[in-house]
Amino acid sequence: MNRVFITGASSGLGAALAREYAARGATVGLVARRRDALDALRAQLPNPERHAVYALDVTDRAALAAAALDFIERLGGADIVIACAGISVGTLTEYAEDMPVFDAILATNVSATVATFAPFIATMKAQATPCRLVGIGSVAGVRGLPGAGAYSASKAALRCYCESLRLELKPHGVKVVTIAPGYIDTPMTRHNAYPMPFLMSPERFAARAARTIDAGTSYRVIPWQMGVVAKLLRLLPDTLYDLAFVNAPHKARKAKETP
């Protein structure tokens, strides 16, 4: 799997995944808003001349489609497409000023994932080589968290969307993988003012995620310890869940975006 297209590639999980795949010898398409950060990342990768940079906002569907088609034309297709761009920020429904934040989170975390995958599907169906579409979810999508209604909803929606897509593409041999990170040490999580159990480095996450993608696993929480917690949370009845989490700390409402 030597052709990998990654959104949100300029920092955090996206950059770690780009480094992981470039170290494996892949040609990587790097997508994010900041051209300078993408150029700096490409310069650090093995064989930097092989990798393509696309500076754009993933909510610009036309620009994203043009980048995808350019990558396909350059390399004759794609083996792995990873929708990693996302926004993590607290929201409260009672505040009118948070409504645009709800819209931005859903547009970036859900709709942009659809727009990332769409241009590649026809080509992947026709490819003889194994193909993967990868959505980066979150354990925050397992149960709704107070103060994170938009983020939790977006990650729950992403999981269900990827599940639907997995069934649609299964007859065509295209595998859809959903990876739900726990707490990973990235710019997105460093502003969290609460304990983050099982905190993992981006490099360790990327290595484990790549193995999961290679295997074509439909859904996995990384790290595994957080996966155990997620399974327990799903089993909790609402009454017990409410008692446990009603006073949970909230995400900060100041917007924090990944490039």
C-alpha cells in the first residue's frame, strides 16, 4: 500500500501518520490549510520530492476534489485515504454564539470526511490492489459528554457513516476502517484542563493505527485500554452513566482546530 492521501496532515495525528507511511516507503498526499507547515513536514520525510502537498480547507469541497483527482492522476490511484482533519472544542447549546461552532465541527468532522472519500471510490472499486478508506473517530463518540455535544455528535455520526459505507463497499473489496483514538499527546489535546488516562504519543498511535489499517479491521479504539473503557461505557444504563458523568469536566469553549 504505497499511495496514501491524508487530510489534517500538518500536525498531530495526521503528521504522525504521514511520517509512519513515508518511513514505510509510501508516497503521501499531504492535505491541510497551512502551506508552510506542510512544506516543513514534507522536507522532513524520506524522499521529499515524491510527496504531494495540497494547501486547502477540507470544507472547500471543490478544492478537496481537485486535490484528490490530482493525486489519482499523478499516481494512478490511491491505496489508503485517511480523513484525519477535525475540530475539537467545547460547545453549550444554550449560547447562541456556539451555533456557528456546532456547524463548523459537523462540517469539518463529518461532511468533510464524506468529501474526502468521495473522489476516490470509483477508482478504488476498479483497482486490483487492496484499498482502505479510514475515518478517524474518537472515544468521545461512544457516549455523549457534557460540554462536548457537537464533538461527541460528530464522532458518533462519523462512526455510523463509516459503518454504512463499509457495507456499501464490501462487495467491491474496498475496506472501510474506523479508528477511535483515546487521549493522544497532540496540540488538540494539550488544552484539555482535566486528566487524560492512558495518554499515548502520536508516534505510537500512528504505528498501531497503520497495523489496524493494514489488517482492514472495521473498528478499533487505540490504545486498547481505552477500548476496554469504551466497551464498559456502552454497557452502562443511562441512570448509572448520568450519575458518573453529570459533573465531568467540560472541554474549553474557545475553538481549537487542527490544520
